[in-house]
Amino acid sequence: MFNGNEGKEITVQEAEEFIANYRNSSKPKAVKAEFFGKEKLNKILDQEKCVGIRFYFGKYEYGDLNIVAVGSDKDGEDIYEGVILEMGVPCPPHCATLSPLK
């Protein structure tokens, strides 16, 4: 089912449009993005049978969006007994300053 090459590369213009669509539909001051460090992502990717990462959208009890990252195997099954991440560094306040996606 999965081979590690899933996903579609897009242009910066497409990315800007998708991000603007989200921002235009979200509440003011909502989290725009979360940053996950390479070391943490590699802990997921380095797990046995892992071919990629699935990102789930979640929501804290107080209403803010969060991202949950879990490894996935070639059959599309979550590796839920392994490393699972959340609490990426939120933007805002830690946003890129030069990116057109900001």
C-alpha cells in the first residue's frame, strides 16, 4: 500500500493558497503551524517497519489546534506502540520571518 514515496510536491503558490484558505476560516490568533525537530522526526522514521509519518489534527481541551505525528508502516497502519509526537513549537509566536508561507 505505502512505499515511502507518498505525497505530492507543490509550488509555493499552491502552498500559499492552501494556507490562506485555512487562515481565512480559523479564529484570530489561531496556531498557524507547528515545528517538529529533525531528531524527533527521525525517532519516528527510524522505527522498524516505518515508511512515513501520518499527521493527525487534534484539538486541546481549551480549543487550540495541535498536531499528532505517528509512524506508519507499508500497509498504512499506525505504529502506535512506538514514538508519537505532539507539542511542536507553535507559530505564533515562533514563526518564520522570511518565508512567503508565514
